[in-house]
Amino acid sequence: MTLIKSISGIRGTIGGQVGDNLTPLDVVKFSAAYGQWIKTQRTKEHYKVVVGRDARISGKMVQSLVMHTLSGMGIHVVDLDLSTTPTVEMAVGLENADGGIILTASHNPKQWNALKLLNKDGEFLNAAEGQDILNFVEEENFQFSEVDDLGEITYHNAYIDLHIEEVVNLELVEVDQIKEAKIKVVVDAVNSTGGISIPPLLEMLGVEVVKLYCEPNGHFPHNPEPLAKHLTELSKKVKEEHADFGIAVDPDVDRLALVDENGDMFGEEYTLVSIADYVLSRKKGPTVSNLSSSRALRDITEKHGCEYFASAVGEVNVVAKMKEVNAVIGGEGNGGVIYPELHYGRDSLVGVALFLSLLSERQIKVSELRQTYTSYFMAKEKIELTPDLDVDALLNKIQEKYKDEDIKTIDGVKIDFENNWVHLRKSNTEPIVRIYTEAKSQDEADALAQRFIAELEEMSR
């Protein structure tokens, strides 16, 4: 069974049995539930929803089902067709729409797809809103429109261009400076919509582009998660082309990974760190990332005389904290950059433009830039517990044991020691505690993780 229904949407593998996999009937039911929810948010004569998709093979079929279901509920649809997650998010606001749906399984393989749901602000739904939609799905309480009241579907193919224009026009994007630097970049877009968004942005900024897997046909040439082990061809191409660096994005273009001129990974965590360094040099203010992101963001924030805040894991939680503290930059350690001057969503396009502004300003190589930041190393482990174990009680024991340390409990338990940290989170679906650690060497991070695995096992007896 691969169908996963959650407060953030529905995802699964295409085909198979209804309710077990992502079948057309499951897509229709979830789209109808979302349409029903849209109508509960405010009373108006006409409702509008923006729909876009990444390039995966099932996207056209799934999008047709989604759009025609919404039309059947009397909701007008703006069809962006091939698009990116941040583009759809921005289009919701620009269209003054009531919501948006992005059809993407993010970094999952090609057999997966998903419906990611947005509110009227072009932001992901919170837990309560997501639960409302799950309730509609469970109850199958859908009200469809009569024939004279069906929604219209309008095709709009200019939003990626509009997105690029919005990015280029940002105050901190130094277009002339970037052009003068004469930068050469290799782009791996994993044959999805990064191929029709990142190269045009780079070309508008005067950057020489070498394209690698930029045809949006949905045939992913490698695992689409932008990790070092999946980007060996990009690393090789950067060196062959004597490029200044390489860019990799996931299929829906909300995660940005960089490769330096030597073909070495810049580090997903350091995408946000470097861009925050640039933004804070121009505009002071708070920064935000989630509890499992690198301490390096806190370091660079404090170096600029500003305050760092941590949120619970999840983009919606990062955004909520950013709004609360009026952050100037934020995001997640997986290469997700959120720049509120543009919109509140992870956006690789704005990440690329701001990184180029930093690089052209410093006039140094990407490898040299990386060396200006403290190196941290992470370990990610998990411990499986017996189903009858009270995981909350176990985490409370850990919290009590380390009560004299710097502890945060907004999402599990995070313990900040002087030179490292550990974050313990329970799974919502199974008796598992996930263990994240960070230290100044990989051996130290691994050892810290093993130490807490041993402590949890001892406490659970």
C-alpha cells in the first residue's frame, strides 16, 4: 500500500487498487474534497483555483482529473500546465485565487505523484485545514454543480516568465554585477520543470548555461533527490566544462543544491546559509530554519548581529515562524530558500539569483566561499520501538535528564550542547524515534547519534 493521505495532501504510486495506490478515483475524491473545502473558506459567487504540475509522466493525466473535478464543482481553474511549485504559489496571489494545487511528488521517483494543496495566500495548508479536507474525503460529502454552473478552465502559459521577471526585479538581485562577472553554470534539472525555469533565469542574468537533463519529459535520468550520490554526472560535467559551479534542483524546483568548480558538493545546508549571509549583509533582521537544520545558519545570523529562530519541522511551520518574527530570510536545510520579499515558499529561482549576487559581489570561487563558513556534519538515524511503548513518556525522560542544557520542545526534543546538538522526533504513524545530530566532525556526529540510541534503548526497558 503506497497511498498516503496526510494534512499536506495525498501521494502515492500510480495504478493499482483504489485506496491502496494513487488511482484516478482517489485523485477525483481528494480534488472534490479540496474543492468543497475551498467553498467553506468564504462565500462568493465565483471561486478560482490555480493548478500546475511538474513533468513526471503521470502529470498530464492527474492534472486533467483534478481540473475537471474542480470544474464539476463550479470552480474556475487557471491551468499552468508544466510549472514549478514556487511558480504556482506565486500565481495564486497574482490571480487573486482561492487556492492552488501542485501536482508533484517532489523528489520521489517517477512512479509517484501527489496533490499538494495551497490556501488563498499561495501557502501550504496548516494542520487544521488539512484535517478538514481529510474529513471531507472520509465523509465523501461533495456537492457538484449543475450544468449551467460548471467552472471554466483557462490556460495560462506565461507564469514562469512572470516568476523570472519578479525575481530579476528584486532589489537585492544585482543583475548588472552578475552580467559583468561572466559566470558559467551547468544545470541538472532531472528532466523536469527546472529545465524550463532555471536556464531562462540564468540567461536573463547574462550567465552562460550548459544544460544537463533539461528536457521536461518526466524520464528522470537518476534518482531525483538532489544529493551528492545522485549528482555524479553533474559534478563531472562541471569539471569538463570548466564551469564556475553546478546547479541541481528537484522535479518541482523548490530544493536547490550546488556543486563547486571542482565538482564537490557545496552542501544542501549551506545553500540557505550562504544566501542568508548575502541578504543579512544588505538587510538586517531575523532568520528562521527548522530544528533539524544546521547550526551554521545561527552562526552566520549572529555574525551579522541578528537573531536566529528555530521552528518545528515542515515548511508551513517555518513560514509561520518567519511571519511571527518578521524574518528577512529563512528556509530548510534541504536546500529550501524562503525569501519573503518575493513570497512565502521555498523557491530555487530566487535562491539561484541571490547566490549569483553573492558570488559576483565577493568575486571568489564557490569552493573559497564555502570555506568561509564553519563546517558541520550531520548524522540521521532512527530507533524502532515496541508498539506498546509510550514514546512521549520516553522523550520526557530524555528532557528531564538533560534539563540543565539548552532544550527546545516545539517538535520532539532538541538538546543544544556547546559544540553539537541532537534532535529526537517521534513518527506520527509508527513507534519510531528519529534521531538527528550535528557536530564539527562526522565521527562526532555519528558517535552522538549512537549514544542517544543507546540511552533510548536503555530507558525503554
